[in-house]
Amino acid sequence: MVQTKHTPYGLYERFFKRALDIFCSLMALLVFWWLYVIVAILVRLKLGSPVLFTQDRPGKDEKIFKLYKFRTMTDARDENGNLLPDDVRLTKFGKLLRSTSLDELPEVFNILKGDMSIIGPRPLLVKYLPLYNEEQKRRHEVRPGLSGYAQVNGRNSVSWEDKFRMDVEYVDHVTFVGDVKIILGTVLKAFVKREGINSETAATMEEFKGTVESK
């Protein structure tokens, strides 16, 4: 089956989604500025500097941008100067930041810049770009999100293939009601149930190595 490139088809996606992103991001900064300050101070005291973790990520149409997050790991290294594994460098405080999604707070600046949206497929690593099949690449037809459909349906506890399938499903069904449901689901998972943060076999999520296509 030949896949067609996604194009905005509704008034919400065409005209209002970006405006809502900007409005909500500005409101978040105005209302929760104190939370940003507190988290930044705690990160500096417990994990050191820099307070922010920045990394190149692919956005809409695979355009690369700098993602901002609060750091959650130390810079602990072995005797050869190599970084220790994630599960060693991820401290109890870092796990708390991730489980509550507080480490994601600085991404509001990515949203204001237009790199991201409040809701959309999560921006992953640049090195994954050549590993996607044609269907999985469609996740980049919209802006990546602070949260997304896959995040409220398993987050890091589901397989990469299922996650990408849900990303593409979102791309094909962008609606205001759908985004509101994902926002409410994100709050429920992050602050009430606090589930799906890690995979079953790793401190965060196993590395994506490509999908083996069935013949």
C-alpha cells in the first residue's frame, strides 16, 4: 500500500494548534516560573552543571533542532574517561524528575520557538533517522510533541514498533479533542499512576536498531 504524505486537513491543525501551543507555553511560564527555578536549583546542587541537557533531535520534516531538558544523569566516568552506563549515572533524584516528567519542563522553549508542539510524536535521536522504514518516517510529518499518543499508551514500556504505529496513527488523526485527551492522559500517567516510565529491561528505553521487515 502506497502511503501519501500527510497534509493539514482541519481548521484546528491548520490554524489553531500552533496558536494554542504558544498560548499554553506562555501561560506555563507565567504560572510555573517558580517551579522552573526550584528544579534548576535542585539539579545544580544534586547533579552539577550544566543544569540543562541539550541534544540534537529531528523535528518536522526531519529538520534538526536543539532539544532542551533538565539533566537527570551525572557525568560519572570509568578509569578510561568513558561515561558509565545509564543505570549507574541515573540517580534517585534523576529518576524522580523523569517519573514526574519535570525534566521535560525546558521543552516549553522549544515549543515557543516552533521546534515542537505540546502534543505530537516524541522527538527521538538523530541516529535513528536512517533506521526507519517508510511508514515509520511519517512520524516526522508533524511537529514533535512534549507528549504524545504513544506516551499515554505505554510510554517506554511498549515496543518501538508499537510506539511508531501509534505515532503515525496520531499524524493521521490530529484533532483538538484528541490533543486534550492526550494532555489529560499525560497528567494522569505522570503524576497519578506514574507508570510506563522505563522499559522492562533498561533504565530508560532500549536503543532502536531498526525494524526487521517480514517477508
